[in-house]
Amino acid sequence: MKVIGIIGPKAAGKETVAKYLHRKLGGAVYTHSQILDQVLDVLKIPKTRDNEIKLVNLRKIFGPRVLPDALNKKIRDDAPKYAFVTGIRFTSEYENIRSFEKNKIIYVDAPMEARYQRHLERKEKADDSSISFVKFSEMENAETEIYIRELGVQADFRIDNSGLLEDLYKKIDNIIEEICR
């Protein structure tokens, strides 16, 4: 099993990269927020970024590894040939990816204006389409966001996702061979 971590700020294209790799290579796509979303579902609380950020406080109660360990267990239980993991935001999540014998990490980024437009269009979370650009840029300083660029510096590959979707796919195709080694 090979685990590919995908790091980047919100709406940079992490899920797009993961889904494209999944289409090309098979395997399974995971996200660190899926554990949080499952808890929100059980509690019948809307899946919003603010609610996910509140749940991240579980780390303060149960330790920084509580969420990475939950995802790690799911990946190991599923045992796909390739596991593509998005939403890496903390050192413990980065270290979790690196704990797998075969791993690679991709950092994907795009200009803030482009990410904001994608954020408005995708409606992934209940509050995505109603956030102002000011609020979006302020969210870059949230506890869940402040380590992303620092972790991205340690990535094996960097992708600038400021162009068209076809450009992104070409960039991913260029690193697939190295990912498969």
C-alpha cells in the first residue's frame, strides 16, 4: 500500500488532485475532515467549516494524534493499493502520512482570489457560498490553517494550480510515474 498525502490551503484543488489520481491509479480517497463530518452527522449538526474547527478541539482533550489515528486505522483496515489523503493541516497528520512505509506528499496551491472563487462555486460545506472574501482571507489565520504552508515546504512535489483544469491534470500526469515507484 502506498499513501499519498495532499496538502494545500482551502480550495487550492486538493480534492481535484486526489480524485484525478484515484481515476488514474485506483485505490481510495480519504480526508482528515471525514472523521469530523461523521461526528457532526451523528450529532445532527450542520457540516460547516466553523463546526469542523470547533471539533478539532478534540485534539486538546484526547491528544494531537486522536484524529490522525482514527483515519490511520480506517486506511489500514481498508488496505487499498493507493490511499490518497487530503486535508492535512497539522504536524501530527503530516507525520501520520510519513509513518506509512511507502508515502509521498504533494503540495497544491493557487492564488487566494482563484481559491475564493472556487470556494464560492463548490458548496462543499453548508456555509461555503455565503462567505465574503474578507472572511475567507481571515480564515487563513484559523488554527486549522496556519501550519499548511509550513508543512507544504516539506512536500515531495509542488503543484501550482493557478491555470485551467487541463493544466492541473498535465502537472499531475508528470508526477504519477514517481508516485508509482
